[in-house]
Amino acid sequence: MTEDTESEHLPNAITSWRLLKKRQRWYRCLDAGYLSLKVFLLERFLHDILFESTSPNLLREFVGDVVVSDDNSSINSDNSCNRF
């Protein structure tokens, strides 16, 4: 197994994401127990990324805050909420 220099090794985050996908239901489910479990699994996944990642870029890309172009320059996708 080879990895790029830009990719990170995130074993716990990958495991958490697989568990989240394994528990996913086919259609929209509004059952309180299912939604509670889904929130817990999403929190666990984001927690693992936060602690395993060496930079915030992966998490920012996940939430859609940064778009990275080919020349490695980043562009904020939406700054409207940052204006006062």
C-alpha cells in the first residue's frame, strides 16, 4: 500500500466512517434512536479527524469551507457569514 505525500494516514477516522456507512439506512429515517446514533457516529468521526490530522485543511474541506485549486492556492467558498 503506497500513499501520496499529501495524503494522511487516519486509521481511526476511516474506521469511524466505515461504521457510520454500515449503520446508514436506505431511506430518510426520522426515528429518534437512529438519529441519536447517527449524531454520535458523526461526532466520533469528526473527533477522530480532529485528533489524527496534522492540519485543519482536511476538516475544512469536509465542511466545505475551502476549495483547493491545482496550484495549491485555497479559495474560501463563502465568506458572507464572516462579515459584520
